[in-house]
Amino acid sequence: MMAGTIIGAGMFSLPFAFLKSGLIAGFSFLFLFALLYALIYFIYSDIILKTEGDHRFIGYAQIYLGKTGFWTAFLTSLVQLFFVLTIYLILAPSFTKIFIGGNSLNHLLFFWIVGSLVILLNVRKIALFEFIIVAGMFLIILIVFLFGGFKIDINFLKNITFGSNAFFAIGPILFALSGTLAVPEAISYFKESGVSLGFLKKSLALGSFFSALAYAGFVIGILGLSRFISDDAISGLIGSVPDWFMIILGILGFLSLISSYIVVGLNVRKILERDFNFSGFLAVIFVVFAPLILYFLGFQNFIDAVSFMGSVFAPIEIFLLLLIWLKLKKATSKNY
């Protein structure tokens, strides 16, 4: 559950980011931040278990940080989701161009129309979409690693061990590893299934580190397969692998991205309708057109968008969770 939530579109930015930072820096940051996120998940689980009622991140911000915390968490989460939708739009043509002709803008608009139609219909049952996301991403990682993991040119690695910008990978890695949304769901699963909460921290830590290992395998596989590393990891494979290989990756990637786009879009629609009291029509207008507007406003570079997300929104979320936890500790200590 944890790994399935964590592993997503951010992984396609990692090979390029690792090369720019240098492999030593990239892999070091990957596992360092996997440890950091494991600790953040522990903190979040502590907040959930010691607070009465069923809440989520925004609710805990309101309880412990007041109105300021609530609006900071709320607006940060909402804006972040709109940018995530934009990132899916940017990345989609890299996959659809593999098996459909046309230019990048046409591919982007095709992806946008398909995703928007489902969001417009407000499909309630999204379990199938969630399964496709998880299955598609894991299959892509497995295929890339199995075919490329043992083909890396050692001389090539020697030349790229150290990069000119060691901190470049931090933003993409933070974006790729973020999975706080899954923590409440994981705790609910433990409670409902009757499994001892003593295993909770192990599960949270394993989810974080398994995701980091999967990303490491993907990076290694791409390095072994690609003649050059593109910012989306996929475009650089063209001409380096057989057509059937690219078609499989293209279909899996498209299914995973369109499913992710629909799941996130439906959640944003729900937030606008329930928390902002938007009408169904107005909520749909925002969800459908905001990502496209952000794209045409200039957010068109995949690696820049991912770096922006990881560098801005992930630290804010981590900072707010730490503040909430400190407030909880302070409140708890007063009771003794």
C-alpha cells in the first residue's frame, strides 16, 4: 500500500537528475531521503494514533495549528494536486508518441480530453484505476531493470560518477518519494484487519525503502538501456531498444498516467465540492482547465516542474507535520 502510493510519475525524472547530480550524489540522496521519509511517516503515524477522531493532513493542521495551519495545509495540498495534474500532462506525450503518430501538443490534448471526460462523468469506483497505476508502474520498473540492469558500460559510469550540480536531484527525489497520503490508509488497514500495530513502523519503513530500491533499479535499468538519458527517461530509449519493447513501455506508461490523472482529478473535484462548496459545474471547470492553463502559462518542462514540486511543496508538508507533532508532544506532556 505504501509503495504503491509512493511510486509514480516522479520516477521518470530520476535517471536524468542522477546524471546531472552525479550517481554517487543521486543514490546517496535517494536512500538518505528514504530514511527521512520513514521518520516522517513515523511522526505522522504518531499524530494519527494519538489524536481522537478520523482526520487527514489538513484536519490535523487545523486541530494543532489553528486557522493559519489549516489554510496553509489546505491551499498547499490543493495547489500541489493541480501541479501534479500538469506534470502528468507534460509527461503523457512521451508515452503516447510511441504508438500514436502526431506532434507533442496533439498528444497532450488527446490525453487531457480522455482524462477530463472521465473526471466530468465523476466515476465513483476508482479501484480499477488504482490497480492499473500500481501494476503499470511496477511492470515498467521490472521490465526496464531486467533488460537494462546488466548492460551498463563501466567506462560510461566512470565518467558520470560525479556531477557538476550535486544538489540538482534533491527536488525530483523528494517529489518521487512523497507518500504521506498512504499513512492514514495503512493505519486504517492495520486496525480493521486486527494486525498488531507493533508491525506498523516496520511496514512504513519498508514501504519507503522498497520504493527507493525500486527507483534505484529503474535508474540502473535506464542507464543500461539508453544511449543518452532524456529528462523523461523514455524518449532516450528510442533507437536503443526494439520497437516491441517501446510499445509495451508506451502502453503501460499511458495506462498508469491516465489512471493517475483520473484518480487525482476526481479527488481534487471532491475537495472543491465538499470543502470549498463549489458547484459540480464550477469544480469540473477548475479541475479540467487549471492543469491546461498552468501548462500554457509556461510549466512545460517535465524536469523543471518535478524539481519545483519537490523543492517547494514537499518541504512545506514536512515542516507542517513536524510542527503538528511538536504541538502534539507539548499538549501530551501537559497532561502528565
